[in-house]
Amino acid sequence: MAEGKNTGMALICYIWILVLVPLLSEAKNDPFVKYHIKQGLVLLIASIIGGAISGIIPVVGWFVIAPILSIFFFVLMIMGIINAVGGQEKPLPLIGQFGDKFNI
């Protein structure tokens, strides 16, 4: 674990619905936690959009796209948790750059 950083709150940012906990607490004032809140929000929004898209495409969406997206978003969640626990501020692959768009 990285010393001097609030890795616990940063880690929570990647557990989908729990991203709201650090967002609604004083931890959001910590730049390290704020970075991971933004990454967690991007992951949450991307997974909701991916689920909606795969849900409206009959058969192929349900049995091919949805499982692939689920694995992809799970891997991104694990990568985010590893970065948070390691005290790193690395953007998530493919979607992480959108985190800069949030103004928290």
C-alpha cells in the first residue's frame, strides 16, 4: 500500500455503486481520491452504456457482447483497484481519458 495516500477510499471508487461513498464524503477533497473517483465514475458510466447497448441487440448482444463487456469491465475494475492500492494515478485503458471531463 502507498503510504500517506487514502488508498482505502480510492479502492472503493472502483466498486461500482460504492463510487458514491467517497464522492459524498470529505475524501473527495484529496486529489488522489478525486482522481480515482473520476476513473470509477467513467467505469460505472461505461458499464451502464455497454449493458444497455448489449441488452437491446437481440441474441448476439445477450450471448456474445454482454459477456465480453462484463469481462472487460471486470478487468478494468481490477486494474483500477491495483492502481489505487499501489498509490498510482494511471488512467484506465480505453476509457480513462474521459475522467478528466468530470469537474468534481
